[in-house]
Amino acid sequence: MKIIDVKAVYPNHYHATNSWRTHFWQIVVRIETDCGIVGWGYGGGGVAAVEIVNRHFREIALGKRVDSVQDISALWDFLYQASTPYGRGGVAIMALSGLDLALWDMFAKAESMSVCELLGGIARDRVRGYATSQDPLLCRDDGFTAFKSTHLIREKDDANLAQLIANVRFARDVFGDNALLMVDAYMSWHMQYALDAAKELLDFSIYWFEDVLLPDDLRGLARLKPQLFPVKLVGGEHDFTRHAYGHIARADSLDIWQPDITWCGGLTELLRISELADKYEIPICPHRGGEVWALHFLSAGYGMDLAECHMGYFKEETPCLWQHQPKPEGGYLQIEDVLGFGVSPNEALL
């Protein structure tokens, strides 16, 4: 197949006007081939990433042949090198992620396969989901047995540990003793707060603390990790490519890695990160793993049997960007017999 068109668009996302996501949330990438096959991908970086795809990556990708997974990998390397002066992470790699996923979707369709089949086939008939939400009752009633809530602290608001304890106690009462409970700090905690929280929450068997410090503070994370035991220190959604994860591995700063397939470099780079994780014996639990892009990766047996489900993403009343996407049922997700990733965008939102 030869690539004859590449186009990225920024969908009509339904977000509050004061949200940073208004202009920098997810993008849609479309690739068309000379045999009529169209591939769809999902990336990050918003309007800036759209410009990178349409004004730089497009001119490189046009005319390139894609007849194997190795061709996808080679094109990824070409695009990464071409964007190195302004890239290596952030918006450029988010843009590359969307294009890469469109390539995998396109090639799987050409082979009359799902992306999961390209990865070796279904190894997990269903993947256990964990709900990211502030409503443990609703998530329990939806069948989830794993739950994560977000707890932020502000610069002048460190005295909210009691609220965190109350929230966790309520979640444990709702889910019972056997459920996994996790807490996401979204880079807002400091080391002493994390240590205090781990001590105060010891009786509630918290599985992990997520994104505790800024991702660049590898030294601080490495110091914190052993002190939190038995709570696991996890993160990585804001890190890009296997090169960043190499730094994380060498610093021994996280117990579990959480790359986001639509940000870290796409499926091509997630597979490379997974290979690195195997070398260091580090589990991978992709950020937003319950969305279809990482669900094929997990269903093929890669990573942990645990997929994040942001419950707002699956709300029926919200206009859905991706049609035919699997939704959690009884706390589990499974992919259908599809071609590619099995989804197409809602044209009304483009």
C-alpha cells in the first residue's frame, strides 16, 4: 500500500471553556491509501499537534509504502528523527502517536485482521477494568472491583489529609475488603504528604499512589518509592518514548509504568516500552487502557490485566467521538471480531 493522504483534525470536544483541554486535548488522524483503505488514529496535543501532522509529518509520509509492521516502525523512526529538533516529547510525540495508530489501523484492515490479531491474537478473552471516578457507589453497582479516585492538594491547602482518609474509608466500605483501591495525586503532592498519607491509610490496603510528584523528579520518586511500601508508586502518563522510560528504569523510580498509547508514541513505541519493561521486570498498566487503542494491546496479553476506565468518557449523554468502541460491562471489557481497531469517528464531531 502507498499512503496518498494524511490529515489531522481537532474535533469538537465538549469541554468547559476554562479547561486547558479546550485547545490541547485529543486529535483525530486519518490516513488514506492508494487501495482505498483508510486508517484512523487518536493522538494528543490539540491544535498544535494538528499543525505538526498536517504541515510536517504529512509531507514525509506521502508516497511511503506500508506493506509490513516493520514498515510502520521504520516510518516512525523517520518521523521521530525529523521532528527531533523541536520534539523528542510533548506535542510532537503526541502528534506522532495519532499517526502511528492510524498506520496500525490501516495495515490491520489491509490484512483483514484486528490490531490484536496483528499482535498475536487474543490472549485475554476479557480485561478487568478499574473505574476512575469520584463516585464509588455507582462504580460498584456497575460491577467494578477496582476503583481509583483523584485527590489533589494545593500549595496552601496541605491540611486536607482528613478528607483523603474519609474518602478512602468510604470507598473501602462500599467495595469491601477484596477490591483494589488506588489514589491519583495528579502531580500535586509532595514527599512528606505522600508519606503521611501512606501511614494514615495503611489499614485500608491502598494498591497504589499515582503521579505523586512531578515526572522530572526521578531522584525524589526513587527516594519515595521504598518508603511507601506496601503501597506501590506508579506513573508515566506524562512521559514519552522508550528513551524517557529508560531514564525511569535506571533511576528505579516507579513500581508500575503507565504509558498512554495516544501520547507516548503510539502502539509502535508502546511495544518498545513494553520490551524495556520486561527487561527490568516492571509491570505496565497503560493510562486510559480501557479505551480501544490500548485495549487491543492488553487483550493480546501485553501489560497487566487491568484497564483504566474514566467513567465520564463512557457516559451515554455525552456525544461519542468514536463509534462502536467497547464499553465496560460488569467491570470488564472485551474487543469484538473487528478490522483494525474497530472504530470510526462520529463525523458530526469533526
